[in-house]
Amino acid sequence: MSNPHWQTPAALRRIARRNAAERRFRLLGLGAIALSLGFLALLLVIMAKNGLSGLNWSFLSGSDSTDPHMAGVWGAAKGSLLTMLVTIAIAFPMGVLAALYLEEFAPRTRWIEWVEVSINNLAAVPSIIFGLLGLAVFINTAGLPRSSPLVGGLTLALMTMPVIVISGRNAIKAVPPSIRDAALAVGASKVQTVFHHVLPLALPGILTGTIIGMARALGETAPLLMIGMRAFVATPPGGLTDPSSVLPMQIFLWSDQIDTAFVENTSAAIIVLLMFLMAMNGLAIYLRNKFEVRW
């Protein structure tokens, strides 16, 4: 009795090669994950070794100082918080509305195609360009106060918005057309369909892009250099227009100090920045999972 066609020597060799290729792919994936986690673990070990001893209440509640033993991180942390609030308050709603318009309402014209290409190009523009734009528009033209969280947030919002628009459009495309057809069939208008059905279902994907954009904005220093947030600020900002620094800039300034005692402060500030980033991302991931719908 002859063997089935899938048990012939040629078929068995193809199956063996396919299984071997799958094993190699899994091993490469595990190797990449292990390498990434190894670098992260090395960074955390070095930072913990150098900075854990400097994490105390005086450091967490103080502001910048020329004396490393009196310097603290609260002023920069508050500046980062205010800057991120301005960034998310501007970039998220404008980015989502732009994505909704381009994907659901915009006519297919050359002008819209040019806008789409421009947004994709803006997502790859070096961050220093946005710093120059913020300096020219918000400080030199609008006359807003230099070194303030307001200007920093506006500048970072310009940098973050293209990422939110692109991820938002992809998330909106992923919503099945049957959702739109069903809403329109029961009498909903186009606007009601988009805001009551499409947007809630696309929100988890939009939040994913927002996490990426905000994480990038939190760690940026180049745009903030151009708007004067490199200044020495000895007191925490009292509002959005007060002079301020941010955590990445504070780390940069301390790492450039000659006094070796600032090494401990630099490592401790990096730990605070990582905790800030994890808290912000954790909140966004919680919201994404809360609104996630599995098809």
C-alpha cells in the first residue's frame, strides 16, 4: 500500500526544513529579547549601584543647587510633569481629530495627499528642528516666556502630534467597515457613527501611539535646549509660565559637572526619570486595556 502524498520523502524533507526554519526564527527572537533585556538589566544595575544611596527625601523634595549634597530633583520633576500635561492636552485631541478627519471625512484630493505625505515626513524630522520652530514661533514671534513648561509643552506637542496622527489613522482603519454600515443602517449620521462607534473602538490603538510619542517627548533634550530650558533654576516652577527645567535636561546638566559627587545625583535622577516613565506608560496601558475590544 503506497504512502499518503504528505509522507513522501520530498514532502517530509520540506516539512523538516520548515520546522528547522521555525526553530531558528524562534531562537533568533528569543536571542533578541534576551539581548534587549540584558542591556536594560545592565543599565538598571549600574544606575542602582550609583544612585540608590542618593535617593532620599532631601533629594526628592529639593531643587537644583551648585552644592551636590543639597541638589534635588523635585524642581525638574515638576517641570517635566507640567510640560507633559501641556503636551498631552494639545497633541492628543488635535492628533486624534486630525486622524479622524483624514480617515473618515477628507475628500481624496491632491491637497489631502500632500498633507498626508507631510505628516509622515514630520514624524521623521530630527527633534532639534522642532526646537528651532518653537524658538521662532512661540518665543520670538508670540513672546511667550523662555524656559517655561508652556513653551516646552507646545514644542513637544508639535513633535508628538505626527506620531499620534499616524497611529490614530492605522487604528481607525482597523475598525471593521461593518461597524460603520450597521450604525448608518439604523439612522446614525456620519458624525455620530465616527464619534460613538469608530472612535471608541479605535481608542486602544490610538493610545498605543500616544504612549510611544509621549515616551519620546519625555526623554527629549534637543528641542528644550533651543527654548532655554538649560537654565539653572533653583526653585520649582509655580505655574506654566515660570522658569523651569525638566528631568532629561537636569540629568544632562549634572552629568557635565566636574564635581564627582554629581555622579550619584545623575544616577538617582535617571532612576526617578525611569519611574516617571513607567508610571506614565502604566497609566496609558491601563486605559488602553480598559477600552480594548477583541474581534
